[in-house]
Amino acid sequence: MKEIATSEPARSAPPPAPGAEQYPALDFANTALALPGGQYLELLASPEAATRWLVERNLAPTDIKLYGVSAVRLRALRDQVRALLASRIGALPAPDGALRAVNDALTSAPTAALLRWDPAQGLHRVQAHPADRVVDHALAVLAADAADLLTGPDAERLAACDSAPCQRYLLRTHARRHWCSVRCGDRARAARAYARRTQASG
């Protein structure tokens, strides 16, 4: 049985994978982390963790309080985005359920920031965040970003990390890039070196 680490041990997570800062949807897909030793880190495990993740990425206001169902909805869309990334990398047909989930999220909330005026800031744009629509808005933004990534020129650079047990996705920065972090690259090289030594001694 996997040992599951939930929200607080996020400090043990690797740095963002290449492309995750450019594409929030890629960062979103990588919120489920498989770690060495059979551990699993879920960055959206609780309402508090999900709130923190959204606020840190400017997808929700700082004073919002999410509930359990919101974290469940985020994890559900995350899993469908991961399915689409896997199908795109594997050159497989996109799963119907994943397409439906992303399209539903795309149409669930308006994403345009509205024009506002106040004496302190003058004219500025702000995203309306009714309390009951915060998650709808975040899901719509993440779904739109996933659609852009999967259909844009960067889709050709999508890859899955090649260092077990990692399950993260990345954008390759060059053709030979197969790992999402230095940590994963070091682990993969060490595993290959060990395999060579074992084979040689056998």
C-alpha cells in the first residue's frame, strides 16, 4: 500500500518541471507526485491545500475558503488533463471522458477580466470571483490553458519524465531531455550505472 503524504510535506516536492511555469495546466497536471520509496504526494489533497495552490497561482482570491467538494473537482479535472497529456505523448486517441471533462470546464465560467475603476487604481481589469464560482473560474482557466498546450506548437515538446517512479510531465528543453528535474536525472543515471555494474559482475 502506498504511503500518502498530503499537503504540508510539499517542501519535499521537486521544483516545477520545465514548462510548468509557462503553462499552469502542466503545473496542475503535476500536482500528483509519485516519490521514491512508495510515497505519494498529493498537492490538492485537502480544501486548504487546494486553496493554497490556487491562490499561489493567482487563480483565486486570498480570502477564499474552499470546501471538500472543490478539492475533489480540482483533482478530477487534473486526472483528465493527465489522461489527455498521456494520449498526446503516446500518439493515442484522446479519451472521450477526458475531452468531455475539459470541454465542460471550458464552458463553466467566463474567464475574461472585467474593466473596473476606483480612485486608488484608476482603470484596471479584475477577475470577478463570486464565492460560489471561484472553482468554476479556476477550472475554466486551467482547461483553456490545457487546450492551448495540447493544440499549440509546444505540444510536440511534451514528454513524460523518464525516471521511475516519477509521473510528472514536462516540455523538453532539448531533444535529449527526458527528466523533469535534476533529482530525477541523477536517480535515472544512478539506476543505469547500478544496472551496468550488476550486469558486468554477473
